[in-house]
Amino acid sequence: MNNNYNFSDQALLNGLLEGRDEIILELYRGCFGTVRHYVLSNNGSEEDVKDLFQDALMVIFQKARRNELQLSCSLNTYIYS
């Protein structure tokens, strides 16, 4: 695995599509801190962090559900970028 998670990227995507709580928690555990640090370092607020992270997960969910998500990097990198 080349990510910060205990699951492969494909397992994370599948779990997200299935609405599995443990996968959503794993995504938060693996990437939220990095996103938080970036946003706060650029004058964002805690609320901005939460909104941005939730929006990123929703975009991933929607693209994956429509079979439009093509990762050319790790899921962690995709979320961060």
C-alpha cells in the first residue's frame, strides 16, 4: 500500500460507495490531519477544514458512483490536492 490507510485505495473507494462507517473514519484518520494543517497554514479556519474535507469526499463519492474517477495517484494525494 502506498497510502496512509489500513486499506488499499480500491477498498477505500468500494467502502465509501457502500457507505461503510469504518471506511469514512479511516479516510478521516488517514488524511484529515494533513488537510487541516494545510488549510490552517493558509489562514483558513477549522470550519473551512471541515467543509473542504467533506466536499472532497463528496466529489470522490459522486465521481466513483458515476464511474468517472480515474486515479493517477494515491487516494491520499487526490484528497490533498
